Amino acid sequence: MDLDKLTVIKPAPTPGNTEWFVHDRFGMFIHWGLYALPARHEWVKNHERMSNEQYEKYFCHFDPDLYDPELWAKVAADAGMKYFVVTTKHHEGFCLWDSDLTDYKVTNTPYGRDLLGPMVEAFRGRGLKVGFYHSLLDWHHPDYTVDECHPMRDNAEYAAKDKERDFARYREYLFGQTRELLTRFGKIDILWYDFSVGPSHRYPGKGKDEWHSEELIKLVRELQPGILINDRLQIDQDIKTPEQYMPREWVKVNGVPVVWEACHTFSGSWGYHRDEESWKSAEQLIIMLIDAVSKGGNLLLNVGPTGRGEFDERALDRLTEIGKWMRRHSRSIYGCTQAPLEFKAPECTKLTYNPEKKRLYIHVLSWQFNKIYLEGELARHVDYVQLLSDASEIRFNRESDELVSLNIPVKKPLGCIIPVLEVFLK
């Protein structure tokens, strides 16, 4: 079969401009807010059923004096990330910019200055695309009604006051803050809403009808044409967002492959969690990135800065290792996607494919002894093979039309957490 006739999946078109997104593949998520101070999960207010009054101490002591957005941007760029998404407001309701619509914002804390503007400028200055996460939930707003995710869900007295709350006023606030975010910071490439709440036996849920999702999406697209919107308004738009798991195959909606992005943490928390210990290794994280691209997806990897405004040392260690790998192997990530369906991956490997350059990348997850075998349609198209890290030739034997054996070194190449073979196809 001719190379041009092989089956290379392309995702369904979307309203926004996904061309850059499916090329860049790797982004940084940043979860930062008042929850960095308790340092025991970004849902601490929910988990510990804190009232606004109990949570207020974190607002009164928020002072990230070591915040250096230029350093953050450098760390992301050095790790090979091409875009970032930051929590402008998480479920706690605290805003990282100087919003005109609330007093519950960073400019009223001891820090006293906008955090978002300098961050956008720093990351954009490093060539990264800009994304905003914005919570649909708001546990601080006086008109936000109780649901099964609310910290006061077990407080009958607080819940009884829902009859005095006007959710339409909260929705107006949501629309107003969306307008601020999309008009004050230049071109915004991604808007990552989070999330619609299911109903329970005690409380109604909140979904597209409550958010007025269709109107909200219309507003977003009027203010920022080409922007990418995720799927958490209960109306699919540009990006499907599997969270904290890796899909088994290319994500599909009604059987049709779509643009997708897996979002993951280094550990078990999105916000800074001082005592959390289930940290993934750099090798695990690199394999997750490879796995996402091998199935036509992206990886959005999260950092939870500390209350003083620094990235956790454990995150920095892993980002440094990822950056070392990406420096020599990013060619197997950027511009790549799932390999042609006719290609069979050798044992203990994952394949990515650059359809423009007609190159296949074999990521060797477990270094094999002396030989790697390429079979079937893949074997027929092998023209030249090299180790991607140093462009050193990998010699091969054509055993038959449907079998090629690669003569790989006995010893795993030094400095390669995951070695990659670059196959030039004919």
C-alpha cells in the first residue's frame, strides 16, 4: 500500500482554531489560589466543610512575595511546554486579577497586586499560548446556591437561605467576569471552564440550563474569535478533557474521533499539597505524554505553586527531567499524532507519527536486547532508521517484505529515560 493511502485519523472540525493545539501537544496547568496556604488540597474548603468566615484567614494572609512569573514561564518553556492554562478563579471564588465585580480578589490581600497580568505577559513573552481556567462554581458568592459540591451542603441553616439567593445575579457575575478576562489581557487562546454539577437526592444540579451555556459560548466567541473552549459547560465545543486517567484509545464522541487533552497532576492534588506523597516519576510523566500523542491527544500537566509563589521543588525536579528529554526528543511529540492504523507497534513500544514529514517514532518503553522487529505494512515502508537523541544510525535487516529487524545497541543509550527511534518512511 502506498504511504499516502494509509489510514491516518484526523479529528472532527470544531468551532475554534485547533491547528496550533494539535501540533503543540504539551501544556502546563497552574492551580493557584488561597488553598495554597492550608496546603492540603484545593478542595480543602469543601472537604473540611469550612464556612466563608472560617476560610477568611487565608485571604487575610495571602502574600506570595516570591512570585516570579518570568521564572515560571522559563520553567515551562524549558520543559517543552507550548501553552499554559491558569486558574483565574477556582471553586473557592478567589480571583487572581483585579476584577471590578468583586472585592474577593488578590488586590485586596496583603500582596495587593494583580497576579494574572504579569503571568500572561511572561508566558506570552516565552512564546507560549495563553489559557484561562475559570470555575463555574463559586463557594464564596452570596447568590451561589447550595449543591452537592458546596462546602455548606450539610449545613441546614445555610442551605435554607437558598430561597433568598438569586442565582440569576450569580450568572450575571459569571458572564461579567468572563467579559473581563477576555477583554483585558489580549488574545486568549483557551478558555477552560470547570464544571457542571450533577443533581443529588438533596439538591438540584447545575448544568447548561443554569449556566446559560449557549449564551455564554456565544459571548466568548464574539469576544475572542478562534478561541478554544472545553466541554464542561455540558455543550461540546473544541476539546474533550479526560481528567486523571489515560484513555485506552483516541477519544471519540458518537464514534467520531475528536480533539482531546488529558489533564493530570504530578501527585494526587491540583493545588499545592505539602504532605502529599503519591508523586509520579519523570519517567511516568514522559510516558503519559507519549501515550497521549500516540492516541491523537495532548497532555496538560499541572503545577500547584506554594503560598509564597514558588513551584514545588518536587515539580521542578520532574519538569527539569522532562525538559532534558524533550530537548532531544520533542520531534516525536510536536506535530505528531497516532500512527497509521495499518502500522503495528513492536512489543513494549508506543508509536507517534508526523504525517507532514512522513516519519514514524518508536518510543521504546522497555529496552530490548539486540533486536526490535517491525512487521507487516510498517516493515514495507522502512527506508532509514536512527536513534533520535543523537542521530546515530540504527542498521536493519530486511528479512522479508513483511519483516524488518532493527539492530539496536545492547546497552540502553545514556541520558535517555525513554529512547526513541526515528524511522524515515518511503
